[in-house]
Amino acid sequence: MAIVAASFYAGSGASVEVGGGNWTLTANVVGAPNGGYSQSRLTSGDPSDHLRCYTFGASIPDGATALGLTVELYKLQTIPPPCSVKDLIVQWHDGVGLIGQNRADLVSEWPTSYDPPTVYGGSSDLWGLALTPAQYRAAGFGLIVQADFNGLNSTARVDAVRWTLHYDDGLSSGHKWWGPFRWWSG
């Protein structure tokens, strides 16, 4: 049994209308944090639309067994408290609809700086999912982020989303991979 942790950044972003504040500049959630951002301007009592982050390009081998999922969300609010941007949804999406458990922190306000990122899940938290490696690799597999707001007008921003799949690759710890080949090293 060899435990592996593989991390992936979003390759696509989109605003999905659900009757809230539209996310603009959604291409800015693609790749590693770089100071660019997607944003949703919020007014009191109105949530954002869904920010869909997907096309992660996950390379997870067939036969792997998922053990846990960790998400690092580089997010911030532009106006500090008493304005209050909070999570409403942080949940996986399979290209058709929401799946698994919502890991939104409904209590904590979004930070006013991207660093450090907000972390959800963990190495043994599957978010209520039982997916195959093919489902994790699917182009539609992604994360939905929705922000909620209370107070004066503010802007919710997301710079990047990185997720890590912790998995058992199904090989004994002596097996090693090199390109398409596997060998035994003791």
C-alpha cells in the first residue's frame, strides 16, 4: 500500500446563475494563485451566483482508492468587518449537479488577504463521496463556491482553487513508477 497525495489547480472557471451576484473574470481562477481574481459584487442579504471551478486535469490511476480530499481556496472580501462575506456553499460538482457534503464554513468571515488559503476537508475526509478514479478525472468534476453577504456592499474574490486527492495507489510500498513502467525496489 502506497499512499499518494496529488494536487491539481482549476483549469476552467464559470459563473452559474442561481439568482445572486454574478462572478466576473472567471478565467482568473485558473492555475496557481497569481493575484488575479474572479469577483462577485454583493449587496446585503444577497448571495453570489455559483463560481464553478473545474477541468482540474487530475491524473489518478485506475485501481486507486480515494482516502480524502483537501481543498485550498484562495479567497478574500474587499471590505473588512463589520461587513461580512461568508461561505454558503463549498461543495463538489460532477458536471450535472452538486454531490457530496457541503463543507462551507457558515460562521467565519472571509479573510481580507489571500495568504494563507482557507483549507477544507483533509487526508481522511471524502466529503461523503465514493467516486472512481475516472469520475475524479472527468472534465466536469469540480468545485462550487458560493458566498453570502451581510452588511454594506462588498466584493467576494477568489484567486485560485487547488485540491489534493489523498489515495492508495493499490501498489505495495516497494513498487515504483517511472513513466508507464512499474518495477519492484524491495
